[in-house]
Amino acid sequence: MSAEAADRVAAAIGSRPGTPLQTSWFEFLLDVSLLEKHLQKSNPDPTPVQLIIQFLEQASKPSVNEQNQVQPPVDNRRNRTLKLLALKVAAHMKWDLDLLEKGLTIPVLNMLLNELLCVSKVPPGVKHVDLDLSTLPPTTAMAVIIYNRWAIRTIVLSSFPEKQTKPGPHQMNMLNIVQQEKEMTENILTVLKEQANDSISVLEGALRLKKDFYVHTLRTLDLLASDAAANGETESSTAGLRISADELHCQVGRDFLSSFLFAGLYFLPARLHRPDISLSIFKLDSTVHVHLDEKRLAGYWNACKALTGDCGSSDPQTTPYDHINSLIRAYNYQAVIEAFIKDNVSRSLPNHFRRSVLREFMYKVQQGESSLDEVCHKLCVCNAIRDALEGEVLGVRFQQLLLKPSKRMVDFILEVCTRSLEKDRPAETSRRNMAIFMKTLCESLEDLSLVFVVSSHKLFMELLKEEERKLLVEQMRKRSATVNLSAKPLPSFYDIPASASVNIGQLEQQLILLLEPRRIRQILIELHGMAERPFWRVNSKWEVPPDYINVILGIKDNLTKDLVYILMAKGLHCISIKDFAHARQLFSACLELVTEFSPKLRQVMLNEMLLLEVRAHESMAAEGSKERPPPDLVSRVRGYLEMRIHDLPLRQVVGEECVAFMLNWRENDYLTLQVPPSLVMNNPYIKLGQLLASTCKELPGPKESRRTAKELWDVVVQICSVSIQHKRNSDGRVGLIKHRESSMGILHRSKFITFVKKLREPLVLTTLISLFVRLHSIVRDDIVNEVTAEHLSIWPSSLPNIQAVDVEAVAVTVKELVSYALTLNPNNQSWLITQADIYFVTNQYSAALNLYLQAGAVCSDFFTKAVSPDVYTDQIHRFKETVLFK
């Protein structure tokens, strides 16, 4: 940097309003006292969790040796110090898993806790469940407990629905990093879940210990790094931060409860009845190591007791929740209704709990328990009246119930209204809200006779003045004269429409399950009215091709963006499971939507709809349909292959399948004569398709076909070739180095195989099999045992640069190709003989004999006729003589 540039930088920094520079990670390596000073600041920058990430990231960086090969991280003093610094930061945070989980990803926290196990001298190679915690040093035992607590908590957190994080435009580097981290996380979770029973046993063992524990602090970690560790001070009973037994039992109990509630982690109900959990969980005055939310813990406790049935009346901690749950388990549904009516007066049960009970009964009805239908209706009435007494808006379910009421139901509503008011002196607010409810009830009833039932009731008379009653009844009479009896059919009580009163989670669940575009749009409108967030992230399984991501996420209107993304993702999913009818509906709706504002997205949808029709027709052909594609579809395929629109994202798979489609339906004239030359030069699939079509078209001719066959041969040989470099060895001789990943052809071999497996036209497959059999014979150089196939004479008999051909790739490809062809037609005698020959030359005699017999059976009508000498050649007879009868 020049002096002038340095002055400008210094001036720029000096002109800022006192913003301190962020401390870099390497500065903590240079000054051992800096970390503690930094952590004692009120707002340290970087924060403690950021420091942990930086330290572990630097310590785990792979190294590169002199041969430019990536090696694992070096175990040197620098990296050990960095890991120790990360542990010291965690010790400063008092090993608070709530804070650590909030700021660190699973892979980073897994690395941190494994380092804790290492420095705490946990015996390596020994399962934690086999360790006796009572005999371990206090800090060692505490490290084992912390790790297993984290394991259980992590499994619980992983059971929650996953929200995809897709910030801003997608970039390949970021996507690769996210994908790598996702794979690491999945691998760690797999191990943790396999060891879940062991972790639970470890924590149960911790609950049986009555002594205090100690966890590493900055001081004890410093001792570990110095010679003082040799005297055993870090393992003594007083080293580290003291954690009382009650405090630890309380935290472990909290983890047990949340695990049982959210993940069902292999717990027997008896495990929840432990007195040491129930006694310690609510009786802790102050804590050092943990921070507990007592209300949340009480909720966990009650929910778990409800699941295990441990809600006896003798339990001093029995709550109204327990009483309701015990009635439900005893199938005493009338008592549940009575309890809800009484609760309208006492109001001890929260509304969310009452609604959850109703949802539970509704779910049972939807599962076929129709006898609970009336129970659902009555609980809905109780909840609606409770809402009315509190001045809340009446729910959708109750309003639907009033669309088709019965006299019996109206009588029950009036009974609940009467019993829901305090008997002696009801509060004025309750009386006023109940009067409003009675008026609303009358206005909601279309049957005039039911209106008179309500208006003549004693409670109605008491709550409404005479003038109000007369005015209301008169309004009802006038309205009854204009009721439209030809209205649309009434919706089901259980068919809840999209409404702001419905829980967002329920709407998101419907959004995931629905395939009807109109309903998807309605639900998205409702969701955007409730919350402003990207709802295309609701389901992590919704995926659109990376080629289209930037175009879709560039849509400015959030509702439209969500709708386009979800319609496309659902349509692609339907195609993948061959539900083409729903895919057409979803794509058509998406096309109609994007046509209004984006010509680019319109063409994208037209391309995807073309791919849909191609796959649908190919699917019917694979199932045995002989119907040729309509001319319109063939014309659209041609149009796509010739399309050239600037700045339009194109998916490679669309062009690939269009070429395969043309080959499968023998549109050889187009591929050989009509396709523009520029496309052949720029599109490898079109070039390959043209060469295959030309070779197949000229196969009946004698030598004329060899020119195009030679071109096809050259292209395929290049695909199976690798780049070669000459390198002088240490002894002075020149050797060859082959690079398998650097394909020299127009396509990588994997893409070539993928393309070939979209072909099903027998002549095209026979031609490719023939080519690879010839190539395989040349690179094997075995003149005794040959693999036979049709049309071998059209291919060259030698290779000018045989060393460049990847022999293994040719062998694998010919096997894959013949195996795939036989899945399409297991009775093709030529393919059977080729497959049998391959088995024969690779010494798999049993499999070869099986296929030779199959080929003979096919051509001789199960050996009722003589087998042609073209099928059973001299080689096959020699095989039988030498292998079977010697």
C-alpha cells in the first residue's frame, strides 16, 4: 500500500464516530490474557458464540501437502490452543446449552462437546452407558452428563418441522456449503438417535447420584494447558464451578420431560413417575448452571402426565387439565361437557386448552368415530359461549353449526347460556355480553320457529329490554320473507374454510396437502393476511430447479412469489409420482398467473408443460400403449429444440428428453435432415441424437452406413476417454497419469448413461449395444472369447489411441446398457445372447448358462423347435463342452 493510500485509510478510520475495530481470532493466540478481558466487556465484538465458531473453524481447517492433496487438520500446538480457547468461551457461558444451541449449529456444537470430553479425560472407546459416574472425577462426570443432555435435546429439536433458509439469490458456493452442513447434521443426528437409549440411561444414572458436581471454568482449563494439570488439581472435588445435585436433577428432569413430550424418545411411562424428577423440578430457589422457565416446566409436567395417565385425584399437584384428561380416558364424555359448562363460570381452563380438546374429538370423528359427532357439537357450543362471555368473536365452527341447527341443539345452547352465568349476582359485563350473544343467535337462525324458541326463553326475557325484543323479532319476520332458499349447499361442520380465526399452523398443513390451485391461492391470501413471511419455505420438500430460482425469487409481490413457487414445486412433485392430471392443473394455473406479468416465466412454464406432456406420453408407452404422440406434441418438441430466446433459463433435462422422445418415436427424418446445423454444434444431445438417427436410418444399407457409424463411434470413444499426462518417475522412466474426471467427450459418461436410459426404441438400443460390444472387445483384446451382438461389422476394428480409453468405464457401460435394454424387453434374443456372453467372458458361468437357455427358449418356442445356429454358435457349444461336461 502506498503512503497516500495509507493516509486515506487512516483518515477514513479516524473520521468514523469512534467505532472500535473488531478483535480478530488470531489476536487471542498472541495474548493469552486477552480472551478473559474481551469476555468481560458488556457487548464484546465478536460475541462469545462467534468466537467459538471462529476458533473451531480455524482449528478444523484441512491442510494441503506438497502433492497438493487435502489432508486432515494437523494436530499441532496452534490447533490445540484454538480448541482450548473455544472451550474457555463455553466455560465463560457456564456451559448453558440454551445459549449454545441458540448460537451454534449442530456440527459446531458437536465438535465443541467432543473436545470437552477429550480434555475432561473421558476414557476413549468406552460407551458412556458403561461408565460409572460415581467413580469418575467430578469434571469428567459432568462432561459426560452435558454431552448426553445435549444429545437428547438435539434429537428433540430435530423433531420440529424444518424451515428452509434461503436468503436472497441462490449462489452455488453458498448452496454447496449449506448442503455440506446439512449432510453433516444428518449424519450426527443419525448417530445420536442410535445412541438415544444409552444417553437416557446415562442421565438416569445422574439422577441417582446425590453428590454435587463440578464443571470446567476458565481457570481449570488454564490448568489443563499448563504443568499444574499434572498434579491432579483439575480432577479434585473442589476444582471448577460447583453445580448442586438438586440443580442438575432439575435440569435433567426438564430434558426428560421435553424429550418425552416432543419426541417420544423410548420412554416408558414409569420413567416419568420418578419422585426425584417431580420433587426437584419445582423446588429450586437459585441456579448457577441452568435457567429454568417454571411455567414452561409446569406445562411439560402436566402434558406428560396427561400422556401417561398419571392424573390420580390423590395427586397433590392434580390440575383441571388432569381432571379433563382423566375423564376423556375414561370415555366419560358427558362429564367432559359438564366440566366445560361449569368452567364457563369459573374460567379456570384456558381457551387454547378447551379448543385443543375440541380438535381432539373432531379428529376422532374424521377418523370414523361418528358417535362423537354430538359431543363435538356440544363442546363447540360451550366454547362459543365462553368466547361470548369474554367479548371474543365467535369462531367459524360455531357459525357453521348454526347453518343447519336443530331444535335440540338450540335447546342445549339456551341451557348452557343459563348455566354459564353466575347464579347469585352475575357481573354486568357478563350479562351484557350474554345479551349480545342472544341477539346474534337470533340473527343467525333462519328458521323462524327456532327464533321464537330463543326469544321466548326466560333468559332472553331477562337480558333484553322489551323494546329490544320486539324490534329483534320484527327484523326476523321481515328477513324470513326474503330468505334465498336456493343458496349453495351448506359446507360440512368439519370442512373449515380459510379464515383469519383458523390457526396458521392448520392453514400451513392444508397448504402442504392441497393440490387444487384455487384453494392453494385462497389459503395463501389468508396466510398473508395473518403474517408477513415467505410461505414458500413452509415445506422443506418443495423444490424448484436451480435454473429458475433467481427468476421466481425476483418477483416483487410476496403473495405472487409464494404462489408461483408452490404451484411449480407441487406440479414437479406430481410429475415425479406420475400424477399427471394434477400436474396439468397446477402448471396451467401457474401459466395463467405468470402470463399477466412475466414473459420470461411464461416461456419457462410452457417449457415445463412440454416436459410434462412428453413424460406423460412416454409413461403410457412404457406401460404398453402403442398410440403415437399427437402431431401437436411433436411440433412443440421441434419448436423447443429450435428455440433461441436471449436470457431465458433452460433446463438441460427438457432438451435431453425432447431428443430421446424424437428417437423413441422414430422422428429420424427431422433429426437427420431438418434440424438446424447450429443446434447440432451447440447442443450435445441433439448431436448425439442426429448421429444415432442417421446410423439407424442407414443400417439396412451395406457400406453407406459406415460413414455416419464412424462419426458416432468417434463421439462415443471420446466420451469414454480420459485425458493423459506424461510424468517422469523417480527412476527416470516416463509414466502415464490418467484423470478419470476430465472427460474429453461432448458429454460426461454419467450424463450419457442417463440419456441412454431414457431411450426405449429397440433399433437405437441395439445400435448402442453393438457399438459398446465392439469397443469392449477392442480394449479387452481377447480374441478367444468374444461378446457377440448385431451389426458389429459397421464399426472400426481398431483404435488409434487405445491408451486414452477408460477400460473400466467401457466395461461398466456395456453391462449397464444391456441390463437396461433387457428390462424393456426380457425376450430379445440378441440382447440375451450379448448379456450371456458378457457373463461368460467374466467367468460367471451359471448366469451365462441361464441366459443362453433363455435365448434358446425364446427362439425355439420353449425348445419345441430346433435352435437356430445363429443363436447357439460354436462358442456357446464350446462353453457347454468345456464347462459343463468336462
